[in-house]
Amino acid sequence: MSQPTDGLPPLRAVIAAHGLAAKKSLGQNFILDLNLTRRIAREARVAGANVYEVGPGPGGLTRSLLAEGAARVIAVERDARAIPALEDIAAFFSGRLEIIEGDALAIDEADTLAARGVTLPVPVVANLPFNVGTALLIKWLAAESWPPWWSSLTLMFQKEVAQRICAKPGSAAYGRLSVLAQWRTRPRILFDVSSRAFVPPPKVTSAVLRIEPLPVPVCEATLSDLEAVTAAGFGQRRKMLRGSLKTLTPHADELLEAAGIEGTRRPEELDLAQFCALARAYAAMRKD
Ligand code: SAM
């Protein structure tokens, strides 16, 4: 299929001109196919929106967000080599792109966006670097105020991670990430992306995931208690909970009894309501 033209040079030429040879240490796998980046931008429903992007790199997805009508894109990129290439895009789209050179893990997004006069919440769109993708997602899921500063997350992940985020109880992929994500968001996989779509191609298939925040969590618990019980439970996922929860408390049997869960159950059998019950029982136990 022919590439959509946006008036800027082809991405291969941008990469060559700016010496953007992909660095593994920065999780760089670039998408040069503007049909694919356009599709991601359309799925993210960015027309008229102020968008937060992580890791624009040479700017394929960034260009598509702007071409699909994003009012403004605020993009955080760690690789200083990419900044001049992104400045060319900013000049072309006359002030609709703002580039922040920095580490997305260290940024306070709500403050950074508000300081630029952006009204929250905003859609987040990113072809995430594989090495920090999960950490970024956990950071965004752990937003202090809820509903959070973001209105949706449209993210490229390794397919296997995307499946873990969406997995249901009883499945092999169900784990800590599934519980934390589904507790207060609705995640779904939009489509798979072959490794051939990237330069260089990663070893695994990827998937684009859309995550929307729920107005309130599915069940009552605090995030830190939920994190504690899921980390302990899934930390030794083959063990029965009466064994694995001992890393959390010497009184694992009492904890399970208070939550109404049999100690012989394994973590992948528990649904969200049961994890919340465990989290609440853990909170109550610490108060005693
Ligand atoms: N968006 C581009 C695309 O789709 O072709 C590049 C995607 S590449 C998978 C990930 C990008 O994230 C790279 O440009 C990399 O330099 C950047 N990156 C890696 N770690 C980062 C971090 N901690 N904060 C911000 N950007 C980061």
C-alpha cells in the first residue's frame, strides 16, 4: 500500500539524515509505515484533542497524530538524537507539537501538562519502548487521583504483555498486571502488529491495546493493599495461597479466613472481588 504523504520527508530519510540508528538500550523499534501509525492515531480518536505521547523517536506516530487532527501533541523523548528530527515536525505543524526531552518514567504528567495550559484528562498514545512499557503502564494505573489525568491509553505492547493485561481468572496469562489493570480500567486488544512492521524487527509479535479508566474501581480496596496481596500471591503462583501469602504475613491462614477464601486456592483462581476482599482483610489486619 502506498504511504500517506504529509509533506514531510519519508521516515527512512529522516532516520538517515539524523543518524537515528536504533538503540536497543532505549527499546527502539521504529515504525516506518505511516499507514500503520495513521491507523493507531485513528483508533486513539485524537481529532481535536491534546495528546500526550511517549517516545516519539523519529516521529512517525507523532506525524500521524497531527495529520489525524490532534490539536496539540506533547511528546516526551529520552533520546537527544531524535530532538532535531522532532523539531522539524514541530516547525512543519506550526506549533502543534511540543517536545520535552526527558525520561517519561520520571515525569509528573498532570503537572507537566497543566503547566502548558492543557486541560485534563488527555488521551495517551505511544509505541512504548519494550524495556519500560510495563513500568510506565503501572505508573499510569497507579495515578493518585481517580479518574486519572488520562482519558484513554492507546499503547503498543508486546502481544504477550497485552494478553496478560486483559487475561481473565483461570488463564495462564492471568496475573498481577491483569488484576491491577482490570480493577479500575477496561483494557482490550485492538489488533496485532507483526514484528515485520518495525525497524529493527523485535523477536515477538506486538499488539495495540486500548485502556479506558472506569469511573470508580470494580471493588473496594486501596491500590497499595491490592498491590501487596497480588505481589505476594502471584510471586509464587504455583503455590497455594496459604503458602504464598506467608511472604506478606505470618498469619496467612487468618488473612484468608477473614477474606472468605480457602487457603488451598491458587492465585490464578481468584477473581477481582476476591483479591479486593484479601486487600481489605490485609488492611484490617494491620490495624489490629
Ligand atoms: N514512536 C516511535 C515509532 O513508533 O517509531 C518510536 C517508538 S520506539 C519503540 C520507543 C521510543 O521511546 C524511542 O524513541 C526511545 O528513544 C523512547 N524512549 C525509551 N525510553 C524512554 C523513556 N524512559 N522516556 C521517554 N522516551 C523513551
